[in-house]
Amino acid sequence: MSDLLERLRGRGWRMTAQRRVVAEVLDGEHVHLTADEVFTRASAKLPEISRATVYNALGELVSLGEVLEVATDDRAKRYDPNAHRPHHHLLCSRCGTIRDVHPLGDPLADLPATERFGFTVSDVEVTYRGLCPDCASA
Amino acid sequence: MSDLLERLRGRGWRMTAQRRVVAEVLDGEHVHLTADEVFTRASAKLPEISRATVYNALGELVSLGEVLEVATDDRAKRYDPNAHRPHHHLLCSRCGTIRDVHPLGDPLADLPATERFGFTVSDVEVTYRGLCPDCASA
DNA sequence: GTATTGACTTGGACTTAGTCCATCGTAGGA
DNA sequence: TCCTACGATGGACTAAGTCCAAGTCAATAC
């Protein structure tokens, strides 16, 4: 049994069969799925599940901070289940593959007060872009 | 007359009335417009312009490297005309405002070879997230 | 164990952002 | 000025996501 399901139950998230399969799909994968891919995998485990329910569940997991929403250049957002460990992303500009990476240093510290324009800055998102080994050799 | 139009002409970009207004709209603005906003502003100058033409022109400006495409959490991509000076973005998570910022240091240097997984890394995109002064005080 | 109830799910219609394509128009070279 | 290949048009189409009214069910109370 996964940490994620435990945590969600502990936080009072009403557990249903649908929510369970969505959480399981994300928990089992270390890649970054689109909503549609989550739906496909969830359907395999629970054929009656509806697309709207998957979107609802993903939205809630994001609000709860258990899953991160990643906007790429593709049209579809991707969902990153690794929200509990801060990390950044390495994105292949050809095939769209995403990998988690852990750079040195804290980019938040690199933004001096004079460059904050009065914003209350709470978070940074860093995306490295390039070609993955497969696409670079092709 | 703008630098941008000169540069485009110099690069052999066939100039039409439509392409001119799209370039002018981007050149005149220091904010980051969506394709739809570009279309609205372009229509004000040239009412017959078509949506498809705006998308075509934006796509070409991006391929030419004259304009940057920025994926935010909103559904619509935004277009950043400030492509010639490297910079990052400061995004208000409530109202969606984007500002250009210039942090210290080079985030590319912060990604050690062991964290590159064989990728040929060519670019980094950094987005700071927080609340702008207006939204923070509201 | 059963009843209750408000939260969750459903699926289909709808919206938004963007793409495609056949046809027409025109910028720029000869 | 004429040609022609490249660009523009607009309407149909697709992809991704949202909304909603009606039905279902998990968790609490009894």
C-alpha cells in the first residue's frame, strides 16, 4: 500500500474507487503523464471511470499539493507525482520526454530584491531544454 | 521604424501588411500577449486580418528566434518579444501578469553532468512564481 | 446493520485554443 | 508590367479541458 493513498486518507480525502485508481496510476509511475494518459491507465483498472472524474481528481491532488502540474510546450499539461521532493525538469524538445533533475544551488536566492518588483516570490520552476540521447543521435 | 521590422526584412522575411501589423503589435508591447490578444490588437489596425494568419506569423517569428513562446499555467501560450536579451519570468499566480527579470548567475552552470542523463542541454527557462503587489494586498 | 446526506461521479454538451486546407490574392523578381 | 510562388483567408475541424443536472455512494449517526 502506497504512502500517497495513506497520506490522502489521513488528510480526510474521501476515498472512492475512482480516486483510488487515479492516485495509484500516478503513484506507480515515475514519468510525467498527461491527463489523457492518466485517464487511459485508470480506465484499464476501472473501465467505467469518466474523463471528468479524472480531471476532478487531478485538480484536487494539485490543490492538495500532492501532485505538480507542469506546463510544457505541448498543449496538454503533465502531472508530476514527485511533489514532495523539490526538483526541476529536463525536457526533450523533440519527443517531449521529461526527466526530474536536482541542480546545485537555489535559484530563488539568485533573484535579488531589486528584480522582484514588489512581488512576494514563493516558488521557482526551472526547465532545462535540449535533446535526449535518442533524439540527439537520430 | 522598428528594429524588429528591419531585422525581419533583412532576413528575407517576405513583408505583407498582415505580417507587418503582427510584428508591430509585438514590438510595441512590453507585456506578454496571448495569440488572441495579438489578434485583437492586429485587427484594430487591419480589420480584415484572419486569425489563422496571426497564428502563422507568430509561429514563424518563433522559428526565426525573434519571439519567445512562453507556456504558463493558463491554457493559452504567451508571446514574448524580448527574445534578443536573455531573461527569465516572474509570474503572478493570481492574475497571470508576467514581468521579465534578470537574475544573477547562470542556471545552466548549476546542472552538473551527472544530472544531465546524456541530454544535450541547450537552454533553460526559469519562472519565478508569487503574488504581484496588487494581488498580495487585495 | 440501516438510514441519511452531502460529497462524488457520470456522460454529454459546451468552450477555448489552435490547426488544416482549398482557394484567392499579392510581393517582389525578371 | 507581368508572373508566380509564397502568403492570406475563413470556415471546418481537432484537442484539451470545463460545466452541469441527475444519479450514486462513503462515511457518519443511530
